[in-house]
Amino acid sequence: MRKMLSAALLMCTVALLSTLLMPTALATKPTYVSGYMKYIPKIIDWRWDDEGNLHLDTTEEGWWYDDYDNLIGHSYDEPCRVVIHGAIGFPPTNWDFRWYTAIATFEYFMVDGKSGGLVMRLHGKSGEPGSEWSGEWVILEGTEELEGIHGQGTWSGLGYPAGDIPYEGWIHFD
């Protein structure tokens, strides 16, 4: 009995010491970010599927600003896909809802005084023409001083050609 208690005590001590000696994750405190983005889309291809949905393949050029009107990033988005469900004719006149997905590649992006490249995934949806788009953005990777960055947030607005689309979210570094 005494040997079993000693063995159990030794195992608990080893387990406790091993967790205390493990390196801790060094992540920065999350930082709130907000601002607006602008973009110019260009349709490069389109096709109808068998269910009457219109698929648009586009490229986009985008500009991201913070709340103080400072340019913090310039992106080229490829590929971008917009799917318009129940579209009739071209341009579509009867839009049920639209889905949007893009990978944005930034050659330059500035976050908390650090700069580098950035890759971000954006997706969203909208109702009929003239209604707001809403969606999410997620940072997939950063380069140079932005290596180890993580972030995600939301965006919503009328979209092109209406103007600025507000975004907000949280970012942190490993």
C-alpha cells in the first residue's frame, strides 16, 4: 500500500513538473480593428448552370482603410466567385440571393505599425439587387513583419458601385 501511494505521488509530481516546464504560447492580446474597404470588380467569365444560377468569375482590386482614413492595404483578389441563384437574363433581373467568395492577396498591409504581405479569405451573401451584402473575413497568413498574424471579422454594405463597405474584427500575433 505504501509503495502504491509513493508511486502515485511520484507520478503526480512528474506530471506537475512537466506541465510547469512546458513552453507557454506567446500570443499578443487581441486588437480591435475597424474601417472600410473599397473595391473594383472585373468580370472575366460567366456561365449558367442547369438550375438557372449564374456563376460569375471575377478579379477585384481593393483598398482597405482604417477608421482614420489611413490606407492600410491594397489587394488583388483572385479568384472571386459570385453565384446568383434564380437569375433570369443578363444582366440578371430576378436575383434570389447572391454568394460571394474571394481570396485577397495583399502585397502590402499595415497592422499595428508592422507591414508585410497578407492573404485573406472573404465570403458573404446578399439578397436582391440594391440590398446590403454581409460576410466574414479571415486572415489565412502573413509574411515579413506580419508572419504569425491571425484575425477574423465581419463586413457589410451596399458594395460596388455604392462605395465604402465597413469592416470590423480582431487580430493578434502568435
